[in-house]
Amino acid sequence: MGFLPGNVAVIVFFYFYRMKFFVKYLTLLFIGCFLPLAAIAQNEPPVLTAQGNQAYCPGGSWLDIATDFIITDPDDTGTSAVYVQIASGYVSAEDELGYTGTMPGLEWAYDPITAKAEIRRVDGQPLTYAEIIQIVKDVAYRNTAISPTPGVRTFSITLGDASYLPSTGHYYKFIPFDDISWSEARAAAAASTYYGIQGYLATITSTAEAQMVGEQTRVTGWIGGSDEETEGVWKWMGGPEAGTVFWNGAANGSTPNFAFWNTAEPNNINNEDYAHITARGVGVTGSWNDLPNAGSDGDYRPRGYVVEYGGMPGDPVINISASTVINVAPVVTATGSASCGPGALMLQASAPGAAIQWFDAPSGGTAIATGNVFTTSVLTSTTTFYAAVAGTCSTNRVAVTATINDVPAITVPTTIITCEGSPLSLQATAPLGTVSWFNVASGGVPIATGPVLNLPAVNAGAVYYAEVVDGNCVSPRKAIQIVVNQPPQVEDEQVSFCEGSSVLLDAGIAGATYSWQDNSTGMTLTVTSPGIYTVTITLPSGCSSVKTFTVTQRQRPLISGVGVEGTTIIVTLVNADIQNYLFSVDGLNFQASPIFYNVPAGLRTLTAKEVGGCGTATEDFVVFIVPKFFTPNNDSTNDVFYVPGLVYFPKATLTIFDRYGKVITRLSRGNQYWDGTLNNQKLPATDYWYVISFNNGLPEIKGHFSLLR
């Protein structure tokens, strides 16, 4: 049939497909006569040759897609349009095609979705091949991303409107046709040709092919996959891959080669046995879905089909397309390094899939190293190096800084002498940065930060360390040796002295300096008053302790009274601290208790003395054995009331009272007895009271007795 244009073949096919039998017969007769004539008149297709395998260096500048371009055609000098497309590797958010030439009267129609440009005259007149060659040489590529996606971009240049994919050598074209069924689309594709190349519903076997077809198909478009023969076994139904299984199972199935189903597809809802490209906005762009033969509605209404040309037996070899390659170089990502003080630094740089070269200048010169890691020589100051992708893009250099920071300075005392138990403040001086304190020479965590370390009490020698951090630089740790001296070992004393005398207080440690509370500085201090006395004792090391003396005064005894109750004697003192005194009623035997029992009758002397020898005191007293009762009944036993010993006190009187305080009688040295009568009248048997008075300073003696009859 020669090189019947594809669209003519499709129109003829559908006209034939839907007409009645006799009309079909006449049409076939017409085609049988017409097509041979068309074949005889068919021009030879042009041959396109392009040169271009370049590297694109990031930076946003334009780069011509072809370094050379030639059209050879023995029988034509031009055509209506030329088509340029980023056939594979296209990244829509980054890649652009543009025309940088100055030829007047051109219409540049660029579709960023398919990355395809159509160039023709504004006035509709054909372009000459010479003009097309110049136009193609002025078509340029650029990448607008700061960090471009690296990799190969393949560019197709063709004089036909079908898209060309260099990796397969095939052509692809979306045919708009609303509500066409899958079987009709299959038949229509098979009936079409492109410059004599047999068409078929597209069979997609690679990512590049899926991207090409997906970019062309903006609405629901049929492709050549189906599981109509066996449910769940998806095959390509035409083209060179006819019968090839590309999917087994439903949405959770698997592919033995390549598939690009949309999410949760295929799902076989309503007997869906035919594959199509999803409309834009339905799931993943360019992905596949399954539909019934007639399709569905809404976003799933069939709006056309994708025809693929190439790879069939008997296809003519044509070169109406050419391709070039631009390899987008990756962006170099670099990491500098820093050192505290002079040193060799390790700098790092990387670029996906590319080798790295290192330079010591922003431009020119030769590489000083290669590889992702570059170790400098020993540097004494901050130095900038440059990393670049090896090869053509080595002029796009990224600065990488090797920073040499000054080591922060810190000053501390090397040794501090202190006294045990004393608080201590350690001081570090650093002009910059933050001081940290440690109790270990290396490692560990800080125990404090800031220029001062306050220690509440130091009881033993130790070493503390200080360092300063300024940015990322840390100074060496400086040690501070703490030497702890012992203070004087003192014990407080309790000291007493006798009233009217003095006492010597002794600090007790020789070879020291002394400071008493009265500002005297001797080792001893004589005091004559009770109280609290302190002395600060300081050793030559500078350590000191305070010794406290508690001084009390011991008083001589002062007897306030001697109470006599029968044979019991009770002594009372003026002194409050009675525990500091001893007592005796015979001058020989002393006791701490002021109470004596069973003291013999008679004139006695009480002696009280201070236990520390601070004096004695005496007082006489008389012990009378006063009878508890008497019985005046003339039986010669206890017939009279008589107090032995009264005779020894000439001035003593014993007055007897009744219970009402009436004086009954007075006894004395000259009148020692009472017979129980008053005015020769017997008094009743009852209790009577007595008072013995001495009139010489001795205490009175009081008591009572009973008269029994």
C-alpha cells in the first residue's frame, strides 16, 4: 500500500467499518484502484541525522540540543513543521525547551506536559529544509532547578507529528475519538500506518515508554492490554509483543516484566478486561486502569487511543526522526570542615553518579585531587578549596572552606592551698567562650559552667579541671591542684574557779598565733569573771580554729537554815547550785544530800563545804527528842511531858498550846516538866502543839504531841 498517511488510513477504516455491504464492496473496488496509483506517486521520506551528546552543567543557562543537524531528501525541499521533544528523562518541574534563534515569522508552540514543541510558519507556508536545519540548531534546553535531577535527557527531532522515542525507535500518537470502544480502537490502530510503518494499540514495556505515552494522553485513552482470554492474565494483544503476559492477578498481583497500574488496579469491576491510560487528575499520572470494552462515564469515558508504530515485520526503515542526548550533571554537595588550631582537614563533596575533582582556585588550574574526600595538608589559616564534577562541568565549582579556628585560651592557678572544711572558689579567666569545670582530666560531663567554681567545703586534696568552649573549639583542660591543710585540733573546755579568785585559760597549742575576744594575743588569758571566752588559734599554714572556754564561778556555801524535825535535819542554802556542795553533822562524814536522818539529840554543828574546795560554812543546831505522847496516870511511866536537852539552853523556852492556840504552859531550864494540868485541873486527852525558842539565833523547833489518859 506504499506510504499511506496514518490519518487517511484511519478515516478509510472507520468509513468502511460502519457502512452497509454493497457500499463496502464499492469502496473496496475504489481503494483497489486508487492505492496503487498513490503508491506510485509516494515521495521518498526525508532522512534526518543529528549530532549531540553533551553534558549540561547546572546554572540555568541554555544549551543547544544539537551540535549538528542534517536533512537529506532527494525529491523535496521542505515541509510544514518540525517537532522537537524531550523524549525521555523529562522532569516537568525542571526541564524546558526554548528557541534561542532570531528567524522571523515563526510560531513556537510548546506543550510543557508532553515536553514537545511544534515549530511552523505563522503564515502557514512550508519551511524549507535549510530553515528547519537552522531552527533545530537554535532549539535549546535548560534546567531551572537549583539542584537539578541528574541524568540523561533524550531529545527527538522529527518532521512528523507522531512522537519519537529513541530508546525503542518507535513512534507514538494519541488519536482523539470520543466513546470509541477498545475493540474499535484496536482495529483502527491496526489499520493505520505512519510513513508505511504498521500501527497497533500501544504496548508499553518500559518506564521511558510509559512516560512518553502518559505525557501524550491527557484524557482516557485505550492501550493494547487485555485479560479477555483468561481473567487475571493480562497480555499485550497486538504489535511485536502480541501474546506477551505483563501482569498476573488483580491489584495485588505481579508483573514478570513491566506494568504501570494505577493504585488498587486492576480491579475487574463490571467485567473490566481492557487497559487504558487514566485521565489527568485520576491517580498517578500516566498510569493504567481496567475498563469494560465500551468504557464508562465521567473521568472513565473513552476519549481516544494511543497508536504505536514500529517493530512489526515488514516495516520500512525510515529516518524521519533523529535524536540527541544531554546528560544533566548532578549538583555538587559539599561539606567543609574546621579545626581548632593548625591541622589537616578532611573535606567532603559528592554528586550522584559522578566523580569529584578538587581545585585550589575558583577557575582555571588543574585538579589537585579526585574523589569524594579530600584531605588537605596541614593548614595554619582558613583556606577555600573548590569541588566540581569531573569532566565538562569542572568549571562549575563549589567553594568548600577549611576553617582554622584559634584555640581558645584559658588561665587558671595551678595550685590553691586551703584549709580543711573551708569553702573555696576556683577562678578561670577566658577572653572568649564558655568555661566548663570537670573532676576528671578527660571525658566526663561538666560539674559546673561559668568562670567560677564554688566549693562549699573542702575536706581533702583534689584536682579540678577547667576548659573553655568557643564555637566548635575546645581548649585543653587546665588542672588546678587543691592542697588541703589541717586546722588546729582543739577541744572546747569547761573551766571553773572559786569566788574571789581567778583562773588561767590556756590555748593549748604552741607555735601558733592567738587572738582572744578581748584582742589579747598571748597563749594564755587570766580571767576573774565567769562567761564564754574564745580564742582563734592560727597555725603557720594559715589554717585556724576557734577554741571556746565556758568559765563558771564556784561560790562558797551560804547556809540559809537548818530545819530540825525530830531526828531529821534538812539543810537549806542561799546557793542555787546545791549539787556543788557536801554536808556533815559531825565534821567528819560528808554527804551530797542536805537531809540527815536519825541525828542524835543534843547540840550539833552543821558543816557545808563546796566540792571544789571553795570554802565552808557552819551552823549549830539542837536536836531535841520530843516525846510523841505522855500518859499522866500516876503509873510512874510517861507521867509527865519532858524534853531532854532543854537544860543545855539557859535562855530556851518551850511553849505548849492547845488546838486553839491558847498557851497552856512554858517550860524552861528551871521548869522542865508538865503534868497535863492547867491551874491544877486535868486537861483533856488530845493533841497539843509546842514551839521551842532559843533566843540566840538558833531556829525555832515546832511540833505536836498527844496527851493520853
